[in-house]
Amino acid sequence: MAQSVQSEYQQRVLPPRVSTFWWLEKGSYLVFILRELSCVFVGWFVVYLLMLVRAVIQGDASYQAFMAWSATTPILLLNIVSFLFLVFHAVTFFDAAPQAMVVKLGPNKVPGSLILAGHYAGWAAASALVIWLVVGA
Amino acid sequence: MAVRQHSEPYLWLLFSAGGVLSAMLLPVMVLLFGIAIPLGWIPVPTYEHMLGVLGNPITRLVLFGLCFLSLFHWAHRFRHTLHDALGIKGGFMAALCYGAAAVGSVVAAYLLWQVG
Amino acid sequence: MPDRIKLQVARYRPEQESAATFDEYDIPCPKDWVVLDGLNHVKDRMDGTLAFRWSCRMGVCGSCGMMVNGEPKLTCGTFLSDYGPGPVKVEPLRNFPIIRDLIVDMGDFMRKLVAIKPWIVRKVEKPLSEGEYLQTPDELEDFKQYSMCINCMLCYAACPVYGLDPHFIGPAAIALAQRYNLDSRDEGSDERNKLLSEHEGIWGCTFVGECTKVCPKHVDPAGAIQRYKLTAAVETVKAFFMPRGGA
């Protein structure tokens, strides 16, 4: 008797249902998906970088042709969008660092704001180095 | 299943390292080579200068590390996004993503070796 | 501030219906009423068949979690007047099977909770004659935040990964595992790691972060999970290079 009552009850329990497009239902969910999709622009720029390297290998003419191609409207627009998404990626990735890393100096926990500041300092230093290598030197 | 269990930690480490490195280096590179130079805000670096910078073995090593880690960052995150956003799961998509990253890394190694 | 408000409450009567419906109730809205007060008013004065869980009505028991206008909330701590002029939609906690009206089947979470061994695990128990386990305030700080969990499951309702894959072990279970892993008295990390390092353990999480946003006790399960990913990954690498173990 107990067996049939239990299985009858289980048949009547409503199963949960999630729409494939659950991420359109809330702003923070959409922002999450956009953050994840920033990886596509990471991939694109690696490809672009390697195309630049290949152009340099092939000689001055190829290099100049590549730089001219990079100035065409579709590529320029793609790279502008990439820049925005890459900054978004950096900001959100660094933001996650204090939550993910607990650093202790002896008994004391390093405050999250300091971990965040360290990442931004590293970002600034790395950017300055790249600019100096490409423009200066 | 066992393969996936054992590989997740390594793939996550690659994803994390790639995330940090791409966050630190890629934005300034897009700004320079994708926007500022094409728009003429900065003069196009001379061919000799580019050859000098890219020819440096340390630069090439760092660039390879950047490409390799950034590609695996893309692969790991993209594969998870396919699952989260579109419900696409399974080993096949994962193999495609990581496979593409591996191929890209080989191409990067080949090109950066050649530029010296 | 309105002095009345409409509640749109999800109903599911398994003996009569095969799907959920909504019933609307027009209730008073004194400024100190929470959603739970509104539901109790409905049950006492308007419709005694309405079924829902609640207990302490002060945010420590974790019983009264429901979706209020699409957000997971403890109904004992959610003020009706914040939703004026209304209507206020009250639904059962998302991502869980519905038994009746606002009551969900918590079995999945309870099984996962037990599976992560939420107790002090010792390799060898200390005999009573040796006295209590001593712990400094700093050692307490290491895990205290994660001990605040009241098992209300709002984080499971907010987590899209759990919604897509009910096998995912989920935010609270991992945070509670961390509460014990980080406790200086505990020696059970290895045992818990076996369960947590499966694909549906910590590796299913993609750091959406919604769990931390909705947690009423500021446990930060997302942080606990990311920290554990780092720990588990480092342990895996160490085990690869030193199969017999370091220490």
C-alpha cells in the first residue's frame, strides 16, 4: 500500500523547467553571458596578432599591406568592439580575483582592495611596457 | 568521464592563467595595432623596428605564452558558454574547442620561431 | 504607500490539476508587513488551502525561501511595501520540483549536503581525557563566514548551472564543504575532495556569481567555490608530480 502511495505522489510532483534562453530573463544573467562571450574576442585578437607576425615574416610589402587592411572599416570596427570587450574582460576578471584568492601575510588577511589594486598596477605596468616597446625604444 | 575528471583542474588552470595574461596584455595591443596605428594616431612603426621587436627571443617567448594561454582561455570559456547559453554539451564540442586551441598554439609556435 | 496590495500566488493542487496556476489575493499592506505576513493573512482569513513553509520568521531557519517577483528571497525578510503599488508575484523556489503550491522538494539538496560530510572528520578521534580541540580566533575567522549558511537554498534557485544540470552539486553544498575543509580541527579534505572534484562538483561552476548576490547571510558561496577550485587544482598538480604525496 505504501509503495503505490509513494509512486503516485512522485508522479504528481511538478518537475522544474528551465528555458534555453534563461539568460535573457534577467539583466545580471545577460551581463554574465556577455562576459563569457568576451573570450571570442580574445581568440580573434590572437588570430589577428599571428596574422601580423606572418605579415612581418613575409617582408616589408606584406607588413604594409597588413597595416592597410587593418585600417579598412570592417576590421577597424571589429577591433574597436574587441577593445571594448577586452577591457570588459580585464575589469571583470580582476574584479573576481579578491573573491577567488585569499592571501595571508602571517595571521593577517590581505584586504581585497589591495589585491585588486595590485592587478590594476600590473595591468598599467604591462601596458606601459608594450607601448614603450612598440612606439619608443 | 574519467578523462574529464582528471583534465578539468589542468584546463581550469590554463583558463585562469590565460585570463590574467590576456587581460594584462591584449587591451593595449588592440589599442595600438587595432585602433591607434590604423587610424594614424601613432605613426606606423617601421618594418625594421617591428622586425627588431619581434625578433627578440624574450618577446617571442612571451608572445607564444600569451597566444597559447589565451587560446586555451578562449577554448575553456567558449565550451562552457556553449553549454550555459545554448545547452550544447558533450565531449565532441569540447574536443573541437581544445583541439582548435592546440592547433592555434602550434601555428603560433611555428610563426614565432620563423620570425627570428 | 498603498494600504492594500495584490498578491499573485502560484498554486498547484496535484489532486486536481496537472499544471501550476495563479490565484490573486487583495490583502492589507501595513508598512511593517513582510511577504510571509501577507501569506499568513491569506491562509488565516481568505484561503486556508494555501500551503507554504515557514518557521522562525526572523531569517535564521531558512524555511521560507520563495521567488518574489522573480527573485529568490526569504519571505520573512522581504517587505511588502517595497513592492508598492504591486502586484507582488510569489512563486515556489526556482529549479526545484514542486510538491504543492509554494512547497518544493528539497530532497536533492539534502542528499548533496549529507554527501559532502558536513561534520568534523578526524583520522583518529581524540579521546575525551585529552580535552577539547583548541582553536584560535584567527583559525575561526578562516571558515566562520561559510558557517553562516542556513540551508535556505536561495543560491540554488539563483544558480543557472544548477537549473541546467540538476546533477551539479551546487553553491551551498560546496560552501559548507569549505566550512569544514578550512576548519583547523578537521582532517577530512581528502574525503570531500573525491566528491567535489567530479565534473558535477566544483568544475561545473562557471562563476556566474548570482548565488553570492542572493545569499541572505553573506556566505559568498561563489568565492568559496573559486577558492576551492584553486586549492583542488594545485593539489592535482602536486599529486601529478609527487604521486606518493609531499607531506
